[in-house]
Amino acid sequence: MILVMSQGADYILKTYRRTRKAFIIEYTCAAILILLVLAFIISGTVLPNFIYWVVVIIVILILSWTELSRAFVRYNITPGKLVIINGIIQQKKKNVYFHPLAYVPDINLHQSRLQRILNYGSIFVSGDQSETFQVKDVDSPKKVLEFIEEMIEKNKPNHGAPPQQ
């Protein structure tokens, strides 16, 4: 759990990012390219130097693109809202307040077979037409889903009060 104090009463309880597991194909391709180059070097096969440089540049591009993609999206959960931050230099922030989500009709967890095996997935929350958002490719999505549901429950208007009839 990440606990960061910020200005005012809105401090960050947890921060989530896209998991590296979501980029397993990219990391695998980079590893295969590196292994191919190493296999050629070990076997003594002579290739032109520019081929080695092209492979190195491709591997660097693949790895830097995946890390930039991870850095572009953050999900900060505070006691009263979920803040979705897109971008690094030019940022777009979307604040989703838990209070209006108190009567959310639909919270879903989406995982493919591979995502279930690797324990990551995406959470989709749809309330009103304007209150639709996605927490994409996070580790332990069931825990994240439960945490979001807990925060929504805590922010209900009559939280802790007996229902009125």
C-alpha cells in the first residue's frame, strides 16, 4: 500500500499502474531478439555489424515503449475519489467521486485466460452515462475491485446509518 500525504484532506491511499505482465508479448519479443543475437555470436556466425545495431535499436525501442506506456496511466485512490491520470508531461486528469457512485449498477472484472494465470486484469465501472471508467491491466484485480467497492460503500450518503422506512 502506498500512502502519500498531499495538500488538503485528499491524500492518496493507493496508486495503481498498468502491470508489466500486460506487456509480456513485448518483453518476450525483446528477449527472443537478444537470444538470437547471442546465438549467432556464440555459434561464430558472422553477420554484418549493422544487423546487430538494428536488433539493439529495436530492443531498446520495444522496452522503452512498454515502459512509457506503463508510465502514461496512473490510478490514484483517495478517501473520496478515484483520480485517473493520463500522460507524463501533458496530463489529463479525471476525478471520479465515490459519492455519486454510491448506487453504481455495474462493476465488472475482465480477465482473459492468460490474465487469470498471471493474476492481472481490468475493472470496468459504469454508472450513469457520464460515470464510466476503466482501471486497466492492474495486478491482483480482485483486490482492487474489492478496494473500490469498499471506498464506494464508505462514501454512501447514509453509510453506517440504519435504513429509513
